[in-house]
Amino acid sequence: MTDTLHNNDIMIATKFDYLLGEPKRFDIVICKYPNRSEIFVKRIVGLPGDILQMENGLLSVNGETYPEEYIMHKPNYEIAEYQVPDGHYYVLGDNRSSSNDSHLIGPISRNQILGHVRLVVFPFNRIQSVDIHADQIKPFAN
């Protein structure tokens, strides 16, 4: 998730958000992958039913291409048009070229999402909100 998050950042995450509602596109989440014991922190880029594509380092969702200004390391891969299955989410790290995420393991199920990351609280010089939603990230004009 570099440059949004750094190793050893201490974050506040909440489970409560997803008890009342569903994860949203561009939420940063804590998740578990199948057959892995580690906890991962990734960004949701695809919701159930979405059609995704990654081409020339740009993410398109349902035909709209997003600028993703928080991405400092563009992906060194492409994703052919892919529809996220029902009940699943497509997660990517912000350091796209060096991230163990859905482009490698596939989509994750809803029950693999453990919490919604809201804030970095330590180190103190990095205190910040990391909570953004799709309505704050506008697609490129066609």
C-alpha cells in the first residue's frame, strides 16, 4: 500500500461500518486471503458485478477510467476485462507493481473482509485519514 500506508504504520480500523452496510469502491480494508494466515491491507477497486480492466496503468471500472492520484507505482501488468463475481470484491494494493492482491489471487469473498481502515495514528508525523469513496474520485472525462 506504499505510498498511502507504510510498514509499521498503526491504523484505526472498524468492523462496525460493514455491520450496517457494504464495502464501497476505494475503501481501504483489512482482509484475509484463502489458505493464508497473514492479514493484508488493500484497496477495494471492484464491487460484485463490476467489470474491471487495467490497461496502460489505468484502472477502468464499468467503462469509466479513474485517475487514482494516490498511485505512485503504476502496475507492470494488465487485467483483461473481468467481471467480479457476486459476493466478491476485487482488491489491489496502491503499490501496484509490488502487491500480492486480486490480480494474483483473484477476488475475495465478503467474509474475508475484516475491517475498514479509517486513520493512520502513528507515527505522529503521519496522522491522517485514509478514508475516501468513489464519489470523491471522479472518472476521467470521456
